[in-house]
Amino acid sequence: MCYRHEIFTTGDTESTGGPQGESFCGCEEREEIEASKIRGENQIVTMRAATVHRGLSLEFFTVVWNLLEAVVALISGAVVGSIALIGFGLDSLIEVSSGTILLWRLHADHNEERRERVERSALKLVGVSLLLLAAYVAGDSVVSLVERKAPERSLPGIALATASLIAMPLLARAKRRVAWALGSPALQADSRQTDICAYLSAVLLLGLLLNATLRWWWADPVAGLVMAPLIGYEGSEALRGKTCCRHCG
């Protein structure tokens, strides 16, 4: 209910009532402020929901792309005996697991209390997956160098690395924008894993090309050794909850 209050001033005195008074309605102003707040909150919720939907689309794309990438890389790596290519395929599988983890995280976004709990768990799981990958790539690269294993040429591997080198930076950039908008360290760590996929593509491509053109058998395992510390560093940062997402958390 609105109670109207009127005031007017005559000379040095102030009194209430009369047609010359200035009127205001305190409750109407409060109702308008509250309505404005509600509209603002609804707009924020709508914008966040749209951002979450975009994040889900990116992660679905990540899962499908990396499943296909893993199949090609693992088969090609097994055929030609390429440690770096097999490691690249395993990285793709870990990227699939990371994408699945982020799908779980994003589906929990509507529940603010559950969102925070899932966020912390997702970040740690992504960190563990990165450390496991780093250990595998480093170990197999050392074995390959000791045993002097020389991978044969792999045109499918070269084509795969080229396609990934083009697609992954674009995907990582899109994920970072969503991570910034949602304030999600887990999604930021996942975008770094996608960045690593691009780095691995570049290193893998260089190693395979050197082997195909110059027959430098050691280029492939050395490429694997270059990959390992990059992956391990990102994994340890994720486990400690440290990402470069300044607006996250």
C-alpha cells in the first residue's frame, strides 16, 4: 500500500498538507528499485545460462574431435612405431576425459552450492590427468632413445598434427572466454590442456617431418621429451588450484 505525504514551505516555516505541496510516495520508489534489482538478477541468470550452454557445446565438440583424433593417432602410431604419435593419441583420450569432466562441471552450474564443490573436484581431476600423461610420454620417450627405435614415416600422423594445430588454438581461445565469464578455474585448466594439445601438435609435426625428410630417428622421442615437462607443469598447477584465470574463483 502507498501512503502519500505532501509538504510545502511558507516563508521560514514548513508545514504539511495543501494543494501547493510537493508529493512523493516512498513505497512506489522502493517497489521500483526492487523491480529493477529483480530484472537485473534475471538478466544475469539468463546471460550465465547462455554462457554455460556455449561451454557445453565447446566441450561436446572437444569430446567428439578428440575421440576421432585418438583413433587415428593410436592406429597410425602403432603401425609406424611412433612413440610421439601414440603419446599424442593418449593425450587425445585424456582430453576426452577432461571434456567429460567439464561436461559434469557445467551441468552442475545451475546449483550454486554444488557448483563450487564440483568445480574443485573437476580442477583436481584435470590436473591428475595431465600428470599421468606427462609420465607416460616421458617414460616411453626415454625407452625409445635407449633402444634406438626409429619410427617410420607417417603421413596420417602429419595430416593429423596439422589439422590439430589449426583447430586447437581456436578451441582453447573460445574455452578461455567462457572460463572468464563463468569464473571457472576448472574450465581455464581445461583450456590450457587444449593449448597443450596444440603445442603437442607442433612438436609432433616437427618430429615426424624431420624423420620423414632427414631420417632423424631420434627426433620423435626427443619431441616426446619436450612435451613431457610442459604437460607436467600444467598438471601440477591445476592440482594446486593455480590457473592463469585472474577472474576465476
